[in-house]
Amino acid sequence: MSTIQKVGIIGGGQMGSGIAEVNARAGLDVVVVEVSDAAADAAQHRVQASLDKATSRGKITAAEAAAVVKRVRVTTDLGDLKDRDLVIEAATEIEHIKLEVFAKVGGLLERDDAVLASNTSSIPIVKLGAVSGRSGHVLGVHFFNPAPVMNLVELIPSLTTKQETLDRVRSFVSDTLHKQPIEATDRAGFVVNSLLVPYLLSAIRMYEAGYASAGDIDNGMKLGCGHPMGPLALSDLIGLDTVRAIGISMYDEFKEPLFSPPPLLDRMVDAGLLGKKSGQGFYPYE
Ligand code: CAA
């Protein structure tokens, strides 16, 4: 049996609620911490909606879904994380917010070997480790959206992560969560976003330049290359604010123009057009 049985998730947004579901479906006891009662209710609702979808698709039975819900407790008190074996931070992709969270949570975990992980896509793990006061037990554990469906998890040790921490989490991801881990260096973007984000930003530039319609750009990649969704629909799914934030972190790190968000993306984020989660991005959503 894995030594990781009690899991905490910080943030119950799109990624946090998906990661909570993945852990609860693996039989683990899960606490999700949100910033307000309203956000906590929304997180609970997201887990339920995803389980309903999984049930309607025949992935799990209604009884299994009900048992999964019982394993997820949503709270607004970070102190509820103190007895956790593993905490995965999935807060907004803003560096100062993540640094504050790591400083607070690093100081309250009771177990010496408790692991504090970040689902960041691009913020240096070494910085999060440094403020936590327990850098040997800090690493990146990066899930993909939608977390209950996508099988990959990137593991990102920093210069100060202990080998035993990485080994323990790798076994946990493959043997308990039944997902495929790959290892990446602590550089903005890791493996997948380093390849994916310049592609998404290129599609947005193409749309901005009037090269083709959104539907034709997306159909081009779906029908011509066999992608499950086109780059503009995928940007909407990830969240345009998140795509922009990742692009900025990668541009800051490498100064590579392809990573720099185009003006249209900036304006859409400023306007609150964030994609699927806000109801409107390149496409409208219910
Ligand atoms: N729980 C369990 N299974 C689910 C589910 C849920 N909540 N929702 C859907 N599924 C299953 C379905 O049952 C189906 O399984 P089968 O193929 O075995 O029948 C499968 O997932 C596909 O679902 P749908 O039939 O509903 O098909 P869809 O068209 O709605 O697919 C999609 C949705 C899975 C999102 C697909 O379009 C896809 O793979 N898109 C690409 C997603 C992607 O690239 N994600 C990575 C984003 S990058 C990222 O996340 C990192 C970052 O840092 C930004």
C-alpha cells in the first residue's frame, strides 16, 4: 500500500477539482481548500458534474460515483491540510499567490516526509521549494486538462528536491493514480507546454491576422492532423488567462518571441473572455 493515503488539493477550479476527482477515484481521502464558501460550492459542483459525465459515459457506476463524492471534503481552512501525506497546489497561475501558499502550507504540515507539490505549468519549482522551508519534499506534479481523462503527469524535481521524494511520487502516480509519469527539468513550460503553447499562440496570431476563421483553423488541425480538438478550442478549454500566463512565464525565461502572447489574447483576457470557464472565448459556451 502506498504511504500516500491522505491528499490535499489547494484550489478547486478546473484543474484542482479534476485532480481531487482523480485522487478520490483512486480510493484516497481528499481535502480541497478553497478561498470562499462560494468557491467551495463551485468546486463541489465541478466534481459532481464530472462524475455525472463519467457515469453517463459508463466509466463508473452511480454507486462508485457516490462513494467518490464522500471521499472529497471541501473546506476554506488551510489548517485542514496539516495531517496530509501529499498536498497538491492548483491555485491560480500567479507567482506571488503560489509563493504565499507554499510559505503558509510548508509550515503547517505535520509529517516530516509530507510532500508539497505544485500543479504549476511554468513557475520555477525551486522558488516554491525555497519559501516552503521543506524544499527537499517539494516538486512539480503537473496534470493535464481534463485531469480525469488525460493520462499524463509531468514530474518536475527542482535542484533541491530529494531523490526519494521524486521516487515516491513517481510510484504514487503510476501505481495508485494509474497515470503515466514523465520527468522534466525545472524550466518554464516543462515538456508539454514548451511544445504546445507556441502552437496555440501561433493559431491565435493567425486568427488575429485574419488568415482564416476560428472554425477553419480548428478544423484544419482536427481533420488534417487528427488532433481531438483544434488550437482555439483547446485554448478555450485550458483558459485564455492560463494560456497567457504560461506564455508570459516562458517568454520571461527564454526571451523567445514565439512564447510572447499576441495582443488579441491580452485584450480577450482583459475583457474577461477567458474561454469555456467564463462562457465565451473564441467560441460561446453554455
Ligand atoms: N470522467 C471520465 N471519463 C470521461 C469524462 C469524465 N469526466 N469526460 C469524458 N470522459 C471520457 C469519455 O467517456 C470518452 O472515453 P472513451 O473514448 O473511452 O469513450 C473520452 O473521455 C472522450 O470524451 P468525449 O467522448 O466526451 O469526447 P469529447 O470530444 O468531449 O472529448 C476531450 C473531450 C477529452 C477534452 C478531447 O477533446 C481531448 O482530448 N482534447 C484535448 C485535450 C488536451 O489537449 N488537453 C491538454 C491541455 S494542456 C494542459 O492541460 C496543460 C497546461 O498546463 C495548460
